[in-house]
Amino acid sequence: MQFTQMPLPFVKMSGTGNDFILIDHRQPRIAREIMPEFVRLVCRRRFSAGADGLIFIEDSDRADFKWLFFNADGSEAEMCGNGARCAARFAYMNGIAPAHMRFETTAGIIEANVADVNVSVLMPVPRNFRHDIKLNCDGQSILLHSVDTGVPHAVVFVDDYEQVDVCRLGSAIRHHQEFMPAGSNVNFVMPLGDGTFKVRTYERGVENETMACGTGAVAAALMAAATGQAASPVDIITSGGDRLAIIFDLHEGPAASNVFLKGPAHVIYNGELTAEALIDK
């Protein structure tokens, strides 16, 4: 596959360990039909820039800008909380949007507010709360919960998340018939006893554990509250050791509204992708 318009400027950013490549694509450089393969090649670690996902920032006639968000495997995702925070800070730093902004995603219009490195995002209204799902998975019986926080998430509460084989068990749950055909992200959540929770996440599309997942942190916080283990605001400590704050209103049903994800979004470096970054190994 041939890619043109190289070299291509980009910014590498990290949202609490969830890393992304961001490209200002208001002047189109990559044809829409080849974006998935382009993303797959660029997101390879060691052979290219490497990232959990890639975000194209484009013009919108409905909001300050529009994003196209792709997972590392080239699949397109509706929403990513940490990606949204990085996209918001990128747009603010580059004069694309004001500090309080709205941007278009396939999950709907997202609102965000940038204050230095800290970014708060108003998340999509969660839906499809499900409790006490029992699965036979990877040779064991698993009790979990699920909720869609922009993308589907399974939540498994554990006593010691260090002992969980996140990749093996996460993959088994992610591909379980219960969540087909789309599959699900999987969060292993450990209460710390003070209303704070540690979370390890297996991400669909990355097909591995990531250092953080914003929508997963939201899912963990909501399910902790829905099961009586916490109340808003809930602090989530990610695999990378950073802290995210989730603020929300919980209603009977259960249901939730006014869900905010808050945390840092850091710029790692600016660079240019050359044609050699796209050599397929």
C-alpha cells in the first residue's frame, strides 16, 4: 500500500500512561480508506512510532473539531476517555479550540475543559448496566458486571489484581460469546478500602493490557458505586500509577449522568513520520 504526503508531522501524548499519536488532519493527508492500515503500521512498537491508538483531528461543522479515533490494530472506536483528554489538550495548544470546547465523535458530541496539563471530559451517558454475569472462562467461573461508557466494558472485582493474568483472562472474557460480536474491554478492579480503586485493563483493539483506560476507569467507578462500594467522586489508580478522578450522578436503575473524567494529558514529543515508519515487517 502506498502512502503519500510524507514526512507527516505528529505529536505523541500520554493520558495517564495510555499513549496516542495525534495528527492535525484539517488539511487531509491520508485517504480515509487507507487510514486503518496506516494506523496499524504507525502504532507498531519498535518498528514504528508505537502507540495504543492514533487520533486524526479534522474540521467539523457541528463542533470545534472532529476526531477519527483508531485503536492500534487499525479498528475504529467510538470513544476513548484518555484519548479524548489528549485530543482536547492538543486542540487547545494548537489554537483549534478554546479551553472549554466541544468536539465530534461517533459516540456523540463531547465537551472538555483544559486547565494547563489537566483536562476534564464530560463523558457520553453510560448505558446497558448489567450486574452479576456468571461466565465460565479460561477454566474458571467468573462473576462480573458490564456497562457501556462509550465503548463496552466488563468489570471484575478482585482481591489482588497483581495475581491476575490480565492478558490471558482478559482476552478470554473479551472474546467470550456473552459479548459477541463486538467484544468487550475488561477491567480487573481492586478496592483499596478508602474509596480508591486500582484498575488493570485489557483493551479491545490493542489486544493487550494498557497502562490506563479512561472509559475503563469510568466503568470501574460506576460499577463500584452501583454495587455499594463507593460514591462519587471516585479515584482510580491506573496500571501506570497515575490517578484519574471520576465524578458522576448515580440514579436508580442503575443509571448515571453528568459523568466527568479528570486527569493529566502530557505532551511527550513532536516528530515527523517518514515513509520508513510504514515499512511492513
